[in-house]
Amino acid sequence: MSKRSFNSVTLEDVAREALVSRATVSRVVRGSGGVKQTKVDAVQEAIKKLNYIPNRSARSLVTQKTDLIAVIIPENNHMIFADPFFSASISGVQDALETSDENPVIIFGNKDGDIDHVTHFLELGHVDGAIVLSHHRNMKQLQQFKNSSTPLVFIGRPDIGQDYSWVDIDNYDGGRQAAAYLHNKGAANLAIITGRLDMVAGSERARGFEDYCREHRISYIREIGSFTHQGAIEATRKLLTKKDQFDGLFVCSDLMSTGVLEVCQDKSIKIPDEFLLVSFDNSELSVKAKPQFTSLTNPAYELATHAVQMLRKLINNPQETHQLTLPVELVLRESA
């Protein structure tokens, strides 16, 4: 294939091959309609024959769209690559965009999770919209998102008011389900390792669990984790100094449950023989663990596909807001 046929075929070349005007080719390429089917067929055949690749920059000038969607993850790299929630979410976005002309651009926070460079990128108009994963109750970060003129959809309900689009799961009900299941399985004294409490997911899971315990007069103890493996290791070591005070444990993510399991194995503590464990996420980690985790669902892939659909609506009508909460289900396995 010649260099020209690979990257320099023009609209005029396609028009000559198809025996139509340049304007007709442009309308077909943009999908704007109003072209007879015979001419559409001729243009498409010429495009295929000449291996014409539309110029994205030129198209953007006409449509005022970049066909790029940002996926913003304001976390450090270690967190992103360790937690399967992020890879499943990115996969969901990619698959949802696969049949369109849109492409994802993934943007991480810096090593501390700061997003100054992210908001600057958004305001330059490089993308049509953005999907935000894993946000915190960080006043600076929340204000940056509130000030953005770029259409945003959050995976996870943001704590910035009602006028924003988001898709989430019922984290509060998940916490209640965990406590109720452990209680009904005979655990009389419970414990919880929370996620980060500056995140809605972390605080709502803990709130649901603790509300159930208070309503049913169940004693419980709490350690705060960070939604990380290492954070769970530290929390578990503290909990095990009070091991005789609980016989059921709720861990607020599968990644943290792997940290619990590591400490217990080091200390020859057997789960579920010595205490029951309920986890959260129902990720691949819950199946690979030994014992496998009983875990609440957190369908990252489905959340991401819903977020893409929601963002498309928002790009077309920025005045609308869309919000969706998916239910949580408990998947039973060996740990409880």
C-alpha cells in the first residue's frame, strides 16, 4: 500500500471515485442524511476502495465535537492498578463506546490524588464529556468539579448536591444486608472494617451496617480502613487484639478482604471456623480467595455502561440531570 493510500486520501479523491460532489461525500461521512441511497452506497464503496480515513480535526471543526470521552480517576496509580473495580469500570466504558466513533481518554490523579491538571485539561475543550470514578469529600476537588463546564457523570453519588448526574449502587442497603446476614447466621457480636469515610461508598456502607446493629441491639466494633490491601492489614491487626469480641466481620471491599485473609493466615486463624466474613464488590478477588468470599455485588462494568449512556444524553442536553441507583445482592460463598 502506498503512503498516499494509507494516510493522504482526501474527500476530493473519494468524490472523484464515487462520481459525486465533495459536499455529498462530506454529508455521508458526517452521517447527516439527505443523500440518496445509491450515492451513499457509491461513497461507501469508494471509501473502502481508497482506504479513506476521515480527518478527526477537520470533522471536529464542523460538528463541534471531539468524539473523545474522558475517564477521570482521581486516585494514585497504586490504588488504580490494585483494585479490580477500576479495571472493570474502564472495560465497561470501552465496550460501551466500541460501536460508536467515540474513544475514551483515561486521566489519573497525581500521586496524591490531586486533579489540578485534570480540570485544566477539561476546560481546554479536549473532550466532549467525562466520567468520574472514585471521588472524595475533598472540598477543593468537589469545587473543581462543580466549576467545570464539561458535562460530567459520576460513578458513585457525589456529595456536591442534587444537580449532577450519577449512577451508583445502594451502598446503605449493602451495609444493612451484611449485618443482617451475619446476625441471622448466628453471629452475636459483629465487627466492621470500613472503607474511607470521606467517600460516599465508605460512609454509606458503614452507616447501613451500624444502623442495623443499633436497631437490633447488636454489639459491634469498628476499624477504619482505606479501601486498600495495606489499610486492611493494619485494621485487622488492631481488630485481632479484640478477637474474643466478635464472631462476624463485615469488610467493605474485596481488596481489603484479601488483607484480612493475609493476616489471618499468618496467625493460623481459620475463616469461617473462628468468625464469619462478608465482603463487598463480588469481584474476581472474591472467587480467587481461599476461602472464597461471601460478597455483596458492586457491578462496576454495568455502572460504567450506564454512565456512558447517561453522558451521551447530557452532552446533547446539558440542562438535564440523570440519576440511577442499582440494587445490591449478596452472593454466598465459603467465608460465611
